[in-house]
Amino acid sequence: MNAFVAKCGCNCTTCPTYKDNVQNIEERKACSSGWERYLNIKLSPEKLRACDGCSLPDSERNTYYLNCKIRKCCIENGMDNCAYCSIFPCRELESVHSMQLIQSKEDFTSLTGKEINEDDFVRFIEPYAGLKHLNEIRKKLSKSEIKNYKKFTPKNKSNKFPEDLSVTFDTGCHGLKRIYDLITSLAIRTNVSYAEYMTLRAKREQLLKMLMAFGIYGIIVKAGSDSLELDGEVYLAQKLPGMYHKLLEYLDELKQYHISGEIIVLDPKTWQTPTGGLRRKGWKIRISFGDSSTDGEDIRVFKIYTMKLHRKHGINTYRYFNIADLSVMIMK
């Protein structure tokens, strides 16, 4: 058993915040300074918490990282760490943190643009080179030691599509069916690892809330075909992921559901912060559904649906949007 290698491969005992490595103020200052210089983590020496290692059982741990999805996945599968898994290395493992794929100080400099000497690399970066450590463990394992992972599929709690809708709703029935299919399939995949299951669950919620904000607050405009535009200030007021790279990631994710999205820059000088964040003003987002064959029908139906849902349920709209409740569209 590799007791001091975290589930994701971090080396707990050489980590500068491991309990044995922060026993006095000088060690705390060194950790705080190194983290800020190389990892952009700003914690004063007094706020650093001595960690007792990720791999200890929950009952024996006093400090954080208990909610790490990689840690939970390994515990769910009864594995010491990810090296023992049949799908090693998975995407969730490779993207768990920014230093995961680092192999050398040259890799670090190439990734961050920061120069680092060998001593500082060993002290502040190498402990987090998770894939490197796990590969070393993997090479020593026999085939019998590698385990198959448990497969998970999110439960679909969506309402059924009303079969008589074509009779009771005389406009946009086909568009509504496409909207229903979108909501019920968004970020739903079968037979995934527990770590990916946790990622998809969180991603589904964020993507649905993002689309719901477009439906409730977006304005229909003609931009080639009908599109929905949402002002940046209104978007950020919904407390959705606001960093530029995160928003781009979600817009890219929506492409597989035939939703095109782009950020429209209104003021090139003020729309972003120096670190790449989105300011409250100076930009907007535009999305469009399907292709020209739908002639904007999906956008119009989606707008009608979300507005009706919001008028009826108010702050509880997401609960009904999440299950694709179409009852508000049935004419009585």
C-alpha cells in the first residue's frame, strides 16, 4: 500500500503543507512564499493548515480535501489510488489540478512561463506531479492488481413528453420536442466512473442554469437566424461561472447539443480583468439553436417555455426546468 501517495498521485509527505513540514513559522513562511510565487496561491503563513494526508480514512483526518472527486472515486472503488484503476489515466484524473501533468521543471516553465530552480521545483512543484508518481506505481503492478471501476449512470428523473401535445399546443410542437430532448440529455452519459459522474452532475446544473438564464432574461435578435442575447451584467447576476475560460468551456460543451454560442465584445478596453476574468459590463453572450432548417423556431419556443415556467414557479423555476416539466405549455 502506498500510504503517503494521495489518490490523485500527489506525494503527501513532501508537500510543503504536510503536518511534518510546517512545524514552525519559518517553514510556514517558506510554504506561503513558494505557493504565491509559483502557484499563485495567496495564503498567509498563519492561515496555512497542517494537512495530515489525503489517503487517511475520513475518520482519522482533521483537515480538508475530503470532497475531492478523485479521492471519493478511489474510495468508492476500494483502490489505494488511481494507478490501480483499469481506465488509468482518465480525463478526470488528468485535469484534477494544474500541476497534475508536470514531469520536470522544464514542463513547469513551459506551462506557466515562470523560471524555477531545481531546489524550488522539488520543494513546491514536484509533490503535485501526480501522474508522474502514479505512472511509477503503475509500472510495478501486475495485471491481477488492476481493478475494474464501478460504472455509474445518472438517474433520469425527467417528466415524460406529453403525447397529446400536438393537439393541445398548436405552434412549435416539433421545436418543443427538440427542447425537451435537449434538457433531458444535457450532460447525461452512461457507465461512467464515479469521478466523472460527480463532474457531470455539477456540469448539468450549471449548463441548465445558464440556458435558463438565456430563456428568462435573453432577448431574441436576428443575427443570420434567430438568436438569444444576454447582457454580461445580467449573466453575472445569476452567479454562474464568470471566468472567461469557464464560460468558453461551457459554450464549447453546448456545441454537441447543436447550440452555437459566442461572446460579443462591446468594449475591448474594459470587458476583461487583467487576469482574464469577465467584468460586469462591456460584453454580451449570443446563442442560437439548431440550424437554418428550424428557422428560429427552437429559440422562440424555448423563450416562451422558460418564461411561462418562470411566471408560474418564480425562484423554484430550476426545479421544474431540470425535469423538463412541460405542463405549462399545454393549453387547457
